[in-house]
Amino acid sequence: MNFHTQLRALLSRDATGRGLAQAAPTPDFNALTDTLLAAKRAVILTGFPVDCGEVCCGETDGPGGAANLARALKAVGCGVTLLSDRISLPQVRAAADYLVPGTEVVCLTAKGTEAFAESLLARLRPTHFFTIERPGKGADGHFHNMRGGVIDSMVTDTDFLLSLSRRLGAVTIAIGDGGNELGMGALRSEIEARVPHGAKLAAVEKADFTLVSGVSNWWGWGVAALLSAATGRWLLPSPEEEFHLLSAVVEAGGVDGCTHEGALSVDAQSLSTHQHLLCRIGDELSKAQSPGGRAV
């Protein structure tokens, strides 16, 4: 069994029981790797709000994955800007400060968002635009959480950024785990059939590449693993780095999107569970990079 097959199997572990990770079509790993290697300037958008009663907090899923994406892309010569909104900015900035210090982190304005974003992308001219664990509008025009509840009051609308990025010539890549994330539109039939409340929460906007994993953060490792296999380098974080990364996100106010607790967990999965999967991916990468190993 080759590395791509093994990587897909590991990333598609259905950690939360939402049903999408295993139902989603297998991405074209060769085409994905080629476009990742060709990336010169990337914008990575993340940040999913969680209603914590009196306040809204940023989720622990998203910032860490975005930071891992940024580090892997920067390692192969791509310039990176991280993008979020006011609610999730502290967690995104904390993740960047730990794993990719010096990376530009931009906060979207709550008002005049489109004009602000148009000016930003005109300056950055991204070749690639990523979304990871970012709310996307459903067919009813509203943003939804995993239970189908409307969360419009907490979300800065960024749906327009995919079409804007494409108009500027960027490749768009969307990462999610439950179908309510920006860019998951190509999987609408799978989301409606497999995900609880899927018909209501399924995001409508489509990306050029749609990447689904059991937890969105995991595709940060997935991209790092693909670039490692292609370049012969080791771009995956260590389990210790992942501990410090998640700790930084939680210390900055991040909460688990499933439990709403500020704990070292993501989508109700413990840190040790995530570290174990990271080690499994590392084991498969080591095999692929060994003499006689098969990456594809």
C-alpha cells in the first residue's frame, strides 16, 4: 500500500462520528502536491467561533492546522499570510508566534469586510488561497454550527473570498471535517447524506481542492507530509511541538468546539490522541522516504 493511500486512511479516521471524512472522495494527491510545490504566495484563512455563553471564543481546531500549513509552505519557499477575524485572532496569532514567528497575521474588519479584503488581496496577490475550519454559508444564506444552529451573529462573512481569490488567479484549497466549512460545496451530496443536519448546514461555496479529515487540523500535517515526501525533507511537527502549539492556542483563549472547554483537546479528542495520529503519519512518511519506499 503506497504512502498516499496510507495518508488518506489516517486522515479520514472519523474521530467525531460526523461521517464525512470517510465518505468524501479521495483527493488527487499528485495534482495537490504539484500545486503545493508551485505555491509562491499563500493566504490561509481560519477561525471558527464558539458560543461560550456570555462571550464568543475561537475554536482550537483551525489555528494549529493553519500554523502547520504555514510552516510547511514557507519551508518550500512560499510566502504566507494568515487571515482571521476578531474572535479567533488571538488564537491564530498565538499559533503563528509559536510555530512560524514573523509570519504576517491580518485581522479582517467586521464592517467593510469586502473592501478591506479586496485591498489586502490586491496587495498580496496570492497564488494560493486556503481555508481551514472556517464557517461557510449554507443554502439558506446562514452560517451554522455542527448542530445546525444559526451562528450569523458571531461570524464575519468571508464566503466571497473564494471567488475573489479565483478572479485574481489563485488556486483555492478548502479544508474541513463536517461540511459546514467554507469551500465544502463540492461535497454537498455527501454532506446531506452522511452528516447530521447536513441538508441545513452544508456550505455552498466550492474550492478547487476540497480536503476532508476527521479533524480539520490534521490536514496541516497532511500538507506537511505531502511536501516532505515530495522534497525528501521532514516538515512534520514533533509531538512535543504539537503540545506547545495547542497549549499556546488554549492559553490565548481557544476552546474545544465540541466541549466548549479551554482544555488541551480538539473536537473532544485528547492531545494524546492527536499526537498518536501524528506519530502514525510520521511512521508512514519514514517508510516512504526510506530506500525503496513508495510515495505514490
